Amino acid sequence: MTEAYRGAIGAFPYAFSESDSWFFRVYGVVGTLAAVIVALVVGMALVVELARTAELTRGGLVSFSRSLFVFLGFTAAGPLVAPVLLVARRHRRGTAVHRLYDQAMAACGYLFLASIYLALVISAPPAFQEPTTSPVLGALYAVHPVAGVLPPIAAFGVMVLVHRRLG
């Protein structure tokens, strides 16, 4: 096995150049941009949370709320970059996998991206919900906000199953 790339950052250009699938290559760009945007939003939210809780006593719920931002950022950005990292790993190792593995992992990445959008719509506070005549949007607004975690969990589960089945 040759040293094709070094670390997670080098995996992105490596996966982009080694994959024959344009669908995957486009996801490599889209998924990377989405992960960067999520990281920036979570980073800005963490700064706001630090400023908001700066005068509170250290420890307890204050530390928990700050660490929760970091945890949520990783759980949102991790599955966005996972397809790229898994495809890079597959190409670097040269393992025999299903011929549609790259495309399937890209589809899983897009599915996870759509599930984040669904989670945001479901968990939107009533103050941010606009009146709509759309039955789909009305149904999503009617779902309890806590159920907003279900679409990303389901999409991540599909990603794991596809990786196990095709990889």
C-alpha cells in the first residue's frame, strides 16, 4: 500500500481525483462546502454561547451547554464528510467493492444533507414558521420539534448500511 495522502485533509483531493464518478465528484465539492458552512455556523454559535455565559459560574450546565455545541457540530459535519473519506480509503487500499460504491456513497451524502434540512424545518420554532398552504410543509411543522433528530439519524443509518453492503 503506497502513501497516497496524509490525513483527512489530503483525502479530499485524493478522492476527487481517483473517483470516476462525476456524481461523487460533485458531492465532494458540495459536501465539503456544506461541512465548512456547518463548522462556521457552529463556531459562531459557540462564540455567542461563550459570550452569553461568560459571567455565569463555571462548571455544571454552563460547561455542558458549551460542549453540546461542539458535539452537535461534529454530529452534523461528520456524516457530511464521511462519504468522501470512505471513498478515499477505498481507492487508497485498492479493495474490491461494488462498482457503484462511489455513486451510492455520494447519494447517501446528499440524503444526509437533505435530512439536515428536514430536521431544521421540523424543529423550527413557531416564530420562524411562515403560514403556508403546502400540505407537506404543514405536516412537517405539525411534527413535534424533538422528532427533528430522526431524519439525520435515519440518513446516517442508511449511510452505514450502504457502506457495509457495497463496501
